[in-house]
Amino acid sequence: MNQPYTFIITGRPITKKNSMRRTKNSLMQSRQYAEYEESALWQLKVRHKENTIDCPVIMTALYYMPNRKSWPDLIGLLQATCDILEKAEILVNDRLVVGFGDSRIAGIDRQNPHVDIGIEIVPTDSIAYTLDPYVLKNISRA
């Protein structure tokens, strides 16, 4: 596998689920998450000029937090990152992320909290092309 796509999203990584606020009739994303997502989308759209990825991928995300305050869970960070990649039209569907490589909360960077993202296209002879009904229906093996 190669890693043709790399991205950096600057700013404190924030989970989507743990950053909810209750309104009178529903749950909404927190202001902090909404601001993080908006900034991330802008950063990604400025950097990504290629076509949307429409095949199975392995994503690796290395998160660098500014401090230990409000320490997030890794799964929440990964879910938020996948949702942002889909919303930024880097991925057609975040369902195409079939693995998370060596993803982890990698450390503390007080001056520059961020996430380093690598996306590897899964080879077409991989089992990832034969298991998921979404992939079978929507993805051709070019």
C-alpha cells in the first residue's frame, strides 16, 4: 500500500459526540466542535484539489493535544475526523475507511495542537472490496 494523501488539521482535535449541547427539541454539536469542524473543512478544501476518493482506504490519524485538560477518547476523535473528511468531500463516504492503521493520540504539542492524517488506498485485490455491501454496489474495481 502507498500513502498518496496526507493532511494536517491545525487546532485542538475535538470529538463530535462528547461535544453535544441540548436544545429545547434536540441535541446539537457544541460551539467548540462547530468551530473546529468549520476550520478543518476550510483547511482541507484549500489543500485537497483532487477528486473525491471513492474506494476503500486505510486512514492513520496522529493526534497532538495542547494539554491534558479534557482528554478525549481516540474512537471519538477518529469518528469526528472521518465525518470531517466526508464533509470536505475528500471521501465519498466515511464508510470507505476500512482500517485505522497506527492511529493514536501521539502526544502533546502546546504550541500547535493538530492531527496528522494519512490516507492509503487499499489494493483492489483486498478483501475490503468483497465484504461491505456498499462497496460491492457502488465501487468498481478499476
